[in-house]
Amino acid sequence: MTKDLRPIYAMQPAAAMLTRLRKICDRLPEVRETVTFGHPTFQVAGKTFAVLEEYKRELGLALKVEQTLQEVFLKDPRFYRTPYIGKYGWVTLRMEAAPLNWKEVGEMVRGSYRLIAPKQKKTSA
């Protein structure tokens, strides 16, 4: 665990969620994990595609989605528009609102990665 992370990521269930998220991201080409504002952040080619964050005491996973599909996600109560960057097609999945479907989470993470990754990396994701 990186010492720059907020303490919440050392406690359950956030620690277990972070472990599973890392496994998903580790399978993608050239992903780098970093910490932004105390939150675990996953990047490709220096651009962020996933952030596990705590916002207003709620754990969420911020991901990029097709802007044309953003409203579809926002009709689902598990999601909200990501603060500050939501206008660019970002949504946040409430990680504790309902039991997580990790297959769905993996698909969303890979989708966000494909939207962010340079073209040569997208083909292998």
C-alpha cells in the first residue's frame, strides 16, 4: 500500500476493492498506478482512465464512458456524474450501493481504458 493513499484504502472493504481493481488494471497494457489527491489512480500513456475515490464519504469508481451513453448510466441509481470532470463523459459507480458485479466492473474499466489509450494500445485491450 502506497503511503500517499488516504487511510480508507487500508480498511475493508476499500482495501479488498482496490485489490480487485488492481487485478483488472494489471491485465491491461502499459497501465501505471499512481496516487492523485490521495486516491489510487490508473493511467495509460499518462492519461487517467480509472480512479477509486472517496467523495462525500462514499466510495466510488470514476470511469470515462462514451459521452453519448453517459445519460444511460446516470439513469441507474448506482451511478452519478463525476464531480468536476463529469461534463467530459465521466461517471462514478457507487461501490457500496449494491453488491458489485466484478465482471461488469471489469468491462467498464476496459471500456474506459479503450477510450483513453492511444490507438496502438486499444487493439490489445
